[in-house]
Amino acid sequence: MIKKSKIMSIILIALIVICAFTGCSKDSRTVLRVLFYLDASTPNAIADANLWFSTFEKNNPGVKIDRENLFDDAYHDKMRTYAAAGDLPDVLYVWPSGRSDYLHDQRLLKDLAPFIAKDGIKNLFLPLTMDPSQQQSGYMAMIPQGITTTHAFYVNLDVLNSVGLQPAKTYAELLAQVPILKAAGKQTVMIPAESTWVMQSCLFSMVAGRFAGADWHERVHSGQLKFTDPELVAAFSFIRQMYAEDVISRSAVGVSYGDGPGMFARGEGAYYIDGDWRVGDFLTNAETGEALISPAKQNNIRISVFPDIPGSKINSSSSVILGVGYAMAASIPSGTERERLAWELVKWMVGKEVSELRTERGGTPTPSRTDLNFAAMKLEPMQKAVGNLGNEFATATAVIDGVFASDVYEPINNGLVELALGRRTGAQVAADVQNAYNTWKGR
């Protein structure tokens, strides 16, 4: 009996050692690392994200999501760190160009076209969002959630009416409103421009298109137009003019992106510039029942585009680009269970159920899916207003960080701040940008 007991003890110890080395006691599920873009201050954002990912885990028992949530510059800084280390997460929230340009240029994302074709889902999306030429990589590196209008002009009718004004239709009318609004303690046009991409994407992309025409970026790339040509110098100069004339306060460059919606909701200014996606920040939080702007007051918010600008080639325009979406890291081994599950997660995050909820909550004003039931959605007035934004302008122009490399748009971003502060002229910034463009093209 003693000998048998010793044998059993030896066997037990051996099993413990084997488990320690083979991981038989560990979770056997496939772990998917996800880098997710999350603005925790947006109503419903945390609850919705938790719902989407937990539901996916429930529907796919063999997977475990290891999710990292970040926002704005912190997100992009971490993504670049992962990319430089060759350690990208499996599933990523990315841009079709712009701030994700290095992911496209270095082909760090899988081509999703074979997956799309295999599952036969191409016809469930707007044709533009399935066009690989719209992405910097030139292939289907990501599936966009929707189409994005990066310039939206939010108008607070209550603020204007309180001082006897109506929405400005021209820049001259806007300028004339500055002293009246200032006397009432109000700003005229607000923009949260501390993060330099905001002024470029949400304001200057629209202004450049107004002054230089809808195809201006193509003419730059073909050599027919330079940043130092009169129309683009005028566009840069107009930014300086708006700040010098206090249409936009110089203090805007110190306003964080997260603070902008609250300032507008409190009625600190009559107009507010941001992207169409920002509507989600004003809506009712499903958990608390509270909203930055109540549905009743939302009826007094108009969403349009910037007034007509004197000297511009076109007016009634805005800047439009493919929206953000989801991608898979190219480093995932092909044919593996990890690849299969990563694709299933991408497909889920742009699927009908998630897209309908995201649209209803204001996260995607113009969704890429074509099979959504809008009639069944509970939409607040500002959601309906932004849904009509496409009817508020006649021409769509390029978004700068969507059509130029970071070596070009970063000098634009920084130059716009210098213009806002009155430190540089439009001609000086234009020259800096043209030099940066020449250097980039030379490479």
C-alpha cells in the first residue's frame, strides 16, 4: 500500500508539472487584442462598446476580447508605438487615410477583399465605402462605418434670437454679428482647436475647397497648383482674418476637443464648428436620461455649413471623406483560428445590429450599411438635422489629412495655429507647406 501511495504521488506531481508547462489549466479561448477608439465623455459610449464586445464573446464562446480603450492623440500615439514595435493588435479602429496613413503605406493591414467576397457582403454597403481606391493603401484595408462630413456648422437659434439675430448667410453678415454677440457676453464662432487636426479637418479643408475649387488637391498632386498660388494663399489668409476679426476667438487654440460640446450646449456662442459625428455628444444618455442639449431644445439647433465667403470659387460646400472603421493586422497568420475570429469581429462591428445601434445613438450620421431600418429607430431632432446635412450643401471637397501624407498635413496643422495667433501670414504658411510638399514628393 505504501508503494502504491508513492506511485500515485509521483503521478500527481508529474501531472502538475505537465500542466505547468503545457498550460492545461489556462483559459483555452483564442485571445483577440483590440485597440478601440472610445470617447468616454460621449453619452452611451462605454455602455454601447461593452454591449458590442460582450455580445460577440457570448456568440463566439471560443474567443476572449482583450480590449484597450483610448481617445484622440493618446490613441494615435499608442497605435504608432505598437506599429513601430511590430506588435499591432489583431483588430484595430482605423482611418481610411490621414492619421492612419503609415498603417496603409507600410501595408500593416490585411486586405479584406477576399473575406468580403467569400461572405458575399459587398452589396450590403454603399458603393463608395467598398471602393478600395478611396483608401490610402489602394486596397480594402478597412471597412468604413459610414461616410463623414468633417465640416458641420452648428447654429444655436436660441442664442441668436436672444439678441435679435438670424443665422448669417454670408461672411459679411457673420462679421456684423460679432459686436452684438460680444456685448451679450457671447462668442460668435467656436471651435475646440487645441488638437491641431481639428482646425485643419473641420475648418480649413472646407475653406481650401471654397477658394481653390473642388478638385484642388488633385491639381496639387498633378503639379497644376501650388500651395503658394494665389487661391491657396487666400485660403490661409482667410483663416488669419477670421481670428483677427474675432469671428473666432484666439482662445479657441486653447480649448480641448472634449470641452467644445459643453461650451456650445451652455450657449457660450452662437455657432460651433466640428464634424458631423459630434452630434452624438449632445444626445440623451440612455442610462441617466440626461442630455447636453435636451430633445426639446435640440429643435432650436440648426446644422448646416459655413456661410458664403467673399472671393471664393465655390460656396455651399463641405469637406467629405470615408468614415473610420475596422481593420485586421497583417501579422495575423493566414488560415488560423485567430484570423477567422478577427474577421468575424470586424464583420460584427460593421454589421446590421451594431450599425443600427450606433446610428440610433448618434455615432454614425451617415452609415455605410444599406439594410438598416431607419423607421424603427428613435432619432432625436439633432440626429434628424445632421441626417439632412447633405442637403445643406451642393459640393463635396477633400479632407486634407485624407488626401495628403502626414509630412504635408502636419505643417498645415501647425501653420493654422500660427495664423490663429497672428504669428505668421498666409503667404508664409503657404511657403512652408509647399516646401514640405516638395520634400515629400522628392522622396
